[in-house]
Amino acid sequence: MLILIPLYLSAEAQGYWYTFVSLAALAVFADMGFSTVLLQFSAHEFAHLKFEKDKTFSGNRHYLERLATLFRFAMKWSGGVGLIAFPIILVVGFLILNEKQTDIHWVTPWIIYGLASVFVFVNSMLLSFIEGCNSVGEVQKIRFYISFATAISTMGLLVLDEGLYSLAIGLGIGAISGTIIIFYKYKYMISQLLSIAKDTIHDWKKEILPLVGRYAVSWISGYFIFSIFTPIAFHYYGVVEAGQIGFSIAICSAIFGISNIWMTIIIPKINMYVAHKDYESLNIMFKKHLISAVITYILGIITLFIVVIYFKDILPFANRLVSVFPLSIISTGWLLQIVIYGLAIYMRAHKEEPLMLLSFLSGVYIAISTLLIAIYLPFEYFFIGFLSSYVWGMPLVLKIFSRYKKENI
């Protein structure tokens, strides 16, 4: 994909492509951290249950009823929020994208992309619930199938010179494929949970909404920490520069995502260890996987810079990135984020969100500093605010984690 985008899209079209992606990240206002809360709560309930071969649950009836009502609550919540949030996201995206005069046809692809994002959102909620039931491997397989369907269809459409329709239709094909796979593979589980929930009442609002309120601050702040850059660059620097920034962030976040698999695969186990208060096993596993994630990321970034520096004139995508200086700033920031993400997983497994205030302050700081840099400084310094937020934020995260870990143990 990284090779095909610069081959089959103009620099201007690339700018719209990554602005689409960045604007779609506004879905964080619909999620508000609920997917993570859902994973944690389902893991705590599943700690007392098990899967049968047909993917139905067995075990303590009390926890089975709680899990069933949690599933019903999650589906109602995600459906209601999705119907409200995504029309708003479509309108906001239209207002921002309509600022520039261009010959590129972006309106219909943007509408298709927005509608496809609704399916992505619902799939995400379902997969978070299932993943919490100690099913990381199964869920990651489904995510792979979705990614594969999205990538193949997107690349095929790119080669056919469909431009921005490639991104929109590709996302739609992947999302619909995911919905079909989930309902086919877990049809008996879904049927069982809905049947049990029909005759059972449990008010999850009292348990979940206070935590979602705190998570919402962190998740919404996350948009300003990680996704605000492309829209700002689109407005103040231009479409081409927005494309360079979006492309560069996409590569670093992809390396981050691959490295973070070390942490992703143990999230349910972390929550289950906390539910059983087995901190000795938790700490051994956590340390091992966090170190592995950091090492993997460093190796990935080293590979990226070797390609950018020594193969710039050979590979077409290297010239579509930002220059080495801002790229080094982005990659350093994502390295520190690997550590923060790991520590956050550990703390959030206790059904708490101790980083809410810090996330809010970081979001405000990065948004304001990036806006001022875009107005007054050259393009090369665009990510200074992003990196500097870790200079004062990282010590605070480590302090909170240290105190939090001692108190819980």
C-alpha cells in the first residue's frame, strides 16, 4: 500500500487521502473509550467462565447472566451513539475538506468512507467484547481477514485508477466482510447471550458510565494528541504537506501497531490476573512484553530510516514523506508512547483511569502548540509540540504508575 499510494495518487490526492483518514478518527468522539472499557469488563466476567467448542459459554450462572446483559448494553450503546455521531462527523469533514479549490472528486468518496466507518465502529465494539473473553488470537485472526479484504480491494482499485474511491470502497468491503465473519463465527454465542439477557436485568450504567466519563476525556484528548496534525496542515500549509504528514504518521503508527502486538495479546490476561489478584504473575508477564514491544519498535524505526536515507531515490514512497528531521521527531514521540500505552493498560485493568487529567492537558498542549507552530514557524518544526509534550508528560506518567502499582499491590 505504501508503494502503490505514491504511484497511483498525485501528491494532492494523497493529501485528501490522509485527511480522510484523520477526519474519520473523529470516531473517537463516538467511542469515548467505551471499547476498552467493554474489553475490561468482559474480561473480568469471563474470568469465571469458559468457551465451549461451538463458541457458547459455560460456567457460573451469575457471571454468565452478567456477561449477557453486558453484551446487550454494549450493542444498544454502540448503535445509539453511532447513529448520532457519524452524521456529525460527515458534516464536519465536508466543511473542512471544502476549504480548498480542487479538481479532485472527493465528495462522494467521503460520504462512502463515512458510511463504511459506521460498520467499522460496530465491528470494533463486537470484537472488543469477544477479545475480553480471552480470545485475543481469534479476534486478531478476524482483524487480519478484515485488513486483508480492505487492503486487497483498496490496492486493486488503486491500480484501476479509482483514486479516492479506492480508500472509501476498500474500507466498505473490509467492514462488511468483518460483520459477516463475526456473525458467522459467533452466531451461537450471540444467540445465547441475547436469549439470556432477554430474561435478565442488570443496570450496567451505574458501573460503566462513570468510568466511560473518565475514559472519554482521555480518548477525546487522544484525537488532539495523535490525529489533529493532518487537518491543521491541510488548512495552514496545503494539501501536499498534509499528505506528507499523514503518510509519515501512517508509517510510524503502523510500526507502533506491529510492535504493540506484544501488549495487545496480553490485555485480557492482565485483566484476568487483576480479577484474581495474581500480581506476581502479572508483573513478570507485563515487564517481558513491554520490553519486547520497545525493542520491536526500535528495530522497525531503524529499518525505516535506512530506507529513507539510503534508498530515497529508488523507492517512490520515500519522497512523499516529511524530511528526516520531522520524521525523527515523530518516531521518537511514538517510541515514548509505546511505554505510556503499556503502563496505561496495566493501570486501566483495575477499572480505573488515572491518566484522565494528564491526557486532557497533553491534548490541549499539543493542539495549541501545533496550531501556533503552523501559524508562525516553518513546516520542519511542525511536530515540536508533539514531542515536547512527552518531555513533561512522561515523568508524570511514571510517577503515577509507581504510586498506583504500590497502592494496588
